[in-house]
Amino acid sequence: MMCLHMPKPNLNKLRQDLIIITKNLTLRSAWGLFSPEKIDAGTALLLDQLETKPTDVSLDLGCGYGVIGLTVAKLCPRGTVHLIDKDFVAIEYTKKNAALNHLNNCKIYLSNGFDQIPKDVKFDTVISNLPAKISQELMDIFLLDAFARLKPGGKFYVVTISGLKEYI
């Protein structure tokens, strides 16, 4: 029997936060979060196409470590951005990143879709890099709830993988 020796990973290094620097933000991330080492191409494309006003009330649905919502918070200094995710680790990193970037116009909280968003809040923009691995039923809930929460004339921006093209 032959035994191959693989180098042991440096666990201390792997446990350290990953740092991402964009033109607007410095972000901390960690293994286990979506696209932890760099901004994924879909999110970058979405951010390039985004149109906001400085006073917009916005929602980042499935915020991860905050790339989209914190960028919007920077673009809308007199507005409010709600950043939600069902992953508590993502929420903790979003809070860290809001503090790191001195963004005080954010409301960051754990929510499965719109469950924990106050019922009276309506949005000028809802933005999401839609999760690829959820059921059609949950996707229906996300999309229908998003449209129901938009203000008249509001915008709903999404990016998704090609596998969801037919559904979308």
C-alpha cells in the first residue's frame, strides 16, 4: 500500500477573515459564505446596472456578507437599506462590514425572506442575487413578496444563474 502525504493546511490561516477591496468598500468574508474571495461576476454586473436615488429605501434580499446592500447604502446616504439573510454567519459579517465602512443607514437582520421585515415598510428598490438552490415554491414566495413590497414605480433588480432562466 502506498501512502501519499498531503501537506496539512494551515488552519489558523484558513480561519482568518478574507479581505475584499472594491472601489467603494472594504469587506470581510469567510469560507462558507457565497463567493468569499471576490465579488462574483453576476453581482458585479448587477451593481454596474443599478440605478438609485440618494433617498431610496432599499432591500438586499439574501445579503450574504453585504456586497450589494452596503454598496447601495453608500450610494443612498439619505436612504435606508434593509439587509436580510437566513444565515446568521452572513448577518454577522454584514454587520461587521457596515461598521468597517462607517455605514449607519443600514438595518441588518436575520429573516427567511420577508418574514421579519416590518409589514409597513415599502421599498423603492429590491435587489437580490437570487439563491440558485432553493425550491420553486420558495422562489415564488420571494418574487411575489418583493413585488408586493415595492412602492409605485419601484424597481426589482435580480441576477441569477442560467439554470433559473426558464423560471425567471
